[in-house]
Amino acid sequence: MDISKVTISCAKSDCPGGSSVHQTHCGVCDTLVVKRYLRVLHAPKGLLKAGTLLEGRYWVTNFADIVLDTQPQERPFVTDEFSDEITSYLKLSPHLLHCPKVFGLTGMNGSWLLEYPSIDLDRAGLPTHPDLFASMVEMWKSAEPLQQLNWLAQVASLLSDLQAEGAVGTVYDLSLLGINGGVVQIRQLLCDRHQGIDFQKLGQVWRELLEHSDQSIKKFCGQLHQALKQGTIRDVPTLLATLNAGIIELGRSSYEYRYEIYTQTDSGPTRKHNEDACFPASGQIYQNYPLAIVCDGIGGHDKGEVASAIAIETIQKHVANISANGNSVTPAQREEMLREFILRANDAISDQNDQEQRTERARMGTTVVMAWTEKPHLYLTHVGDSRIYRITTESCHQVTYDDDLGSREVRLGYALYQDAQNYPSAGALVQALGMSPSQSLHPTVQKIAPDRDTVYLLCSDGLSDYHRVEGHWRSEIVPFLQGRGNLQQLGERLIAIANTENGHDNATIALLYVRLRRKPDVPAIAFPDLREFIVPPTPAEPVQDSLPITEASKPPSRRSNQWILVLMGLLGVTGIGLLSWEMWRRSQLDSPVVIDPPPAVEAVPIPEVPVDKPPIIIPGDGPPEVEPSPLIKNQIVQLQADTTIAAFYTPQAIADPAAPTITIPGGSILRIEQVNADAQVLLEVCQLPTAAAAPDSTSKILAEGNRGWSPQATVTEKLDPSFIVGTETICGNEMNESTSPSAAPPGAG
């Protein structure tokens, strides 16, 4: 069957219309035609015959294992049981830019299908590349030097998490790495849990690329290859620091950057008040301004807009203050500051809640997404379900991973995304500013090096709900990138789409337009002194970038998954429970809060700080060591019964006498989450002693599952040397029934 004869059903389930692949809109209801191209994973030989329908639904293209979904209105076939390979895809799902999404099965006992973001299509509705996107090798020789270094850094940033999921072998096979819209895209994972990170092997694999680098970075790439080959670079932090040093020097010396920001907020057609807020002030275009923020207020019974205003005022004030420090602030300190700004905003809102004696549903809070430009990098921070999208003329990528219960179900490996979204309360937030103490808040910070003209869209769910961004980026944002219209016209159009096609909520956007041009006749960049980056013999764990994933034993059924998910949400956001978004959004004050923008801030780029996640190491049943040994990541320890430890929200707070603390009581069982270069330990409470009741929001006891920082020497001194850990895992919600009377959550079946 010829593709022109294939009929794609309308994406609206109640519309009988059908369209050809060449049409853009349904002829009956004018809905956008969904053209979803998928990859069949490990299809049996002879199953895929070009020009036929697989399972009556998936049209097989002429290229290998690529199929077209002809029934996009229907959910795919799913199952409760996942192989280790599929679980790896799910646990890597926060890497939205790079890792494909598991879509479902072709049918009962069928093959798994992988989905990629925004495949570039031609005017006929066909992929511009037969294999959906070009390989990295294919794109390398014609790429700009900044793109080449950027792609290597993207691969390097995936190494630790790929190793944790037994899939690091993926990066040793360049045929599995493509470039989708300027972003490194994994075609499929190569899983081998016995394979680790081999930097010499990586250097050999990269040699094919490095030898064909742009002239301006050729010497740099040659020395990079030698450093990998000779073992000078032997850990992920050093590799990332080296690549980012090259990106910083190349970006500053060889490229000119221009930034435009436009913000707009609207209460929408059905809301009396606007709980959203944006920064800078709504309705203007700002040239070369470094900061954009969008907040979506959670009002409880009122004052969601006050929480949004407090968050924006707190964050922008601290960003403005950094300019006074100039280059005295190191890149590592600057990255930590981003997280600290979010935590301070959280504290400010929480303090206001406490002063007004607000509890449970009455507590006000807000989501936040923030973009901060620091040539040549862009830092993106978020908490909640407001989103950031990266949009070029070729692609639209969602950058941020929603902090809601459905998404957490996926990242824990329990459900496919489309399945999890249908669970009750799947959209309830697991964290937001102002709803819980800062020690239980985990802002996500990402660093991106723009290497082409790009629009970054920050928006509340008034626009992003029901896939409005994915449905309109080609028709609205691509024309702007091609030179039609200005940023204000684009912003007004997006708000109009939110109001007419959604309309159920306030809508707020911030558009950051990044343009860059390569300078002529630029010198070659130098290779950095690796002595600045080499990790000492006892590796220091980096500060965690994203919301930690708490491992839990897989429940026996999908229904019991929902209860475990509910309990996780309650733990992450004290007092919120499983409130729906609609219950959070109530009446608010009549007068919106307007904040004037601060002076522009010229900041210094920040090198990447990766997250290393080696397998959990549990000591055996042998005799305990009497003398204290150095603490290592994932080590399980217990405090002496007659002592306590003071924990801090951040490692920097340890040296601050005025910093607030929270107590870990004696007898608590702890897991060593991180040990940093300053001999400071991030502790996770696995189990509190029986005498310590579960703390409420006003207590100063660190709750089970939460984390805090303490000096390593203090922790080591107060450990129980007679404590023995058996083979049972007792941390991360996998507590054996013999270890804890509450091993099974209520209602978990």
C-alpha cells in the first residue's frame, strides 16, 4: 500500500474524520493531524513488511523499523510487567532532550515502540530523514565548532545516569546517537549491566569525530583525545569541566550573542483573578536582559498571586545582587546560588504562611520556571509543573520534567507516561514553593549552551495543557524564527491560543529569544590545564542537580502503584495531600502585585556539575569495624542512641552560625547520599527510632526520606560502631517488614 493511501484517524476521539499523511488538518473538525512516527524495538525478523499495517494500526515505512501510527486517538497496548531494558528507559525519562519515550506495545505479546520529540517533517508530512533524524557522525563534519563541543558535552552529561541504568554502552556505538533538532538523541539503549565507563574506550570511539573537528577547535580536540587515551581524564567531572572550559572560551571569543525577552500574563476567560506572575514586567520587549521568570500561584483559599509575587521579588533581588560581586563568585558557587535563590523564595513564602497561620489547603504556594543567561550558557531552573520548551526551526523539545505524581510514577519505572497520566490525581504536584520546608525541596537546574537561533518558551500550564505548544510551534514560532513578526506579536498569539483552545486557567508566558553569530577570523582555542579539574583519589560526589529518585520495591499491581504514588506525594509536599490543581486555585486578592525589573546582570558561565549514580553498596554480614572508616556514597549507618546531629539545608549553611538547622535524633538509620570535596555529608533518613514520632510541619526533626547536610567529622564521630547492616535494603522505601512495622503503605494491597 502506498503511503498516500494511508488514512490517519482524527486525534479527537469523537470525530469520525480521517486524513492522509499529506494533510495538516482534519477535514471534518479542523483539528491538527497527528503524525506520530515510532521505532519498533527488537522486532522479530520478517515482522515488518514495508507498505503494510502492523496489528491493523501501525503503517510500516520503507526504512527499517520505523512505523506511522494511523490511530493517534487510541491508547497503545500496555502491560504491567517491564523488562530491565524498558525500566531503564523509564528511569532515564527525565532526560527529555536525549532519551526516547516508551510509547507502548504494538499489541498483545507485541514489540515495544519508542517515541521521539518533534520529528522534522517535510511539506508532504514525511520525515526529512528516513531514519527520523541524522546520525551524529553524519552531522559532525558540517557542524559549527560550538555545536561540536556542545554535542560532546551532552554525551558526557549522560554518562553517569546511563551507567546507573546499565546502558553506558550506548555511547560507545556512534550509530545509536543521532542529532534531532540540534540535540543529541539516543536512538535506542544498548543495555549491558556489566559494562562501566571506560574513558580510554570513549576516546577511541570519539577519535572518528575529533579528527574531523572544525579548525578553530582542532588542537583542543586533539589534546582531548590524548587526555582520554592516556588516562589523564578518568572521571565524568573532569571530562565535563574540560569540555565546558572549551565551550566558554569558544563562545566568548568567537560568537556574538543577542537576547530578547517578552513576557505576558492573562487571567483567562474563566478566571476572575490572575494568580500567575512573570518577570520582567508583562507586555514589553527587553533587549539583552539576563533573567526571565514565570510563576503559577497555588492559592489554597486565596493569595496564590501573593506567593508568585514573593517568589519573583526574592529571586530577582538575589540575582541582581550577584552583579556586585563580579568575577569573585566562582562558577560552582554561582550554580549553587541558583538553587539557594529558589530555597530562599520557598522560605519567604513559608514564613508568610506561618505568620498568617495558614495550614493545609489554605497555604499559598507557587510553581516557578526561570531562565538566566550567562554567555555562552543558559541556566534553566524549575519547581512544579510550569514548563520550559526549546524551539528551533526544526524541533520543539520540552526541557523540564514535571514535578507531579504521574511523572514520578514513570521515573520510578512503574508505568508508561501515557498510562500514568490516566491515574487519579496524576497531575497533583509533589513539590512547589511555599508548601513544605526547604530541606524537602529539590529545584532542578540545567545548563544549556545555545548553538543556534532558539526560542525558549517559559509557560504556565494554562498554555501547555492539552499539548498546545506541541500542536502550534510549527505554525506560530517557526515563522518568527524565519523572520516574520516580532516577539511581542508571537507572545500575544500564544496567549490567545491559551485562552481560546484551553481557557480553563490563567495563562502566562516568557519568551527568551537567543541569537548568535560567529565572528570572522577567530583564533584557535587553548586546551585547559587539567590540574584544575582532576578529581582527587577519593572522588567527591557532586551536588545533586535534580529531584532525587527514591527507589521503591515494585508493587504487585497497577492499582497498588497508585497508593504508593499517593504516599510519595504526601511525603514530598507536607499538608498538600492529593489536592487537584483546581482545588488549589481559589479566589485571590483584587490587586495584582507589580514588581519593577532590576538592572541587567552580566554573569559568568558555570561549568556543568554532573550527577554520579553508582550502584548501591550494602555492607555484608561480617563483623563490624571498631575504628571509623571513611564514609562512602550509599553506605548505611546508624547514630549512637544518646546523641543527635544538626543538619543543614545546604552545604554552605554549615559555616553560617545564623543558618537554621533541623535535628536528626539518636538511633536514626541513615544513608550517605553524598560526600563533597569540603568533607560535608548529605544524609538521608532511612528510619527514625521508635521514640521519635513522625514530625509535623512545625517540628525540627528531619523526617524519614528527607535529607540534610552535616560535617563529615561530626557524623563519623557520632556513628554506632556496633551497627551491622545485613543484605536487606532498608532505605529508599524498600524496607523489609522485619525492619519496620510500616513497611507496607496503607492501602497498598
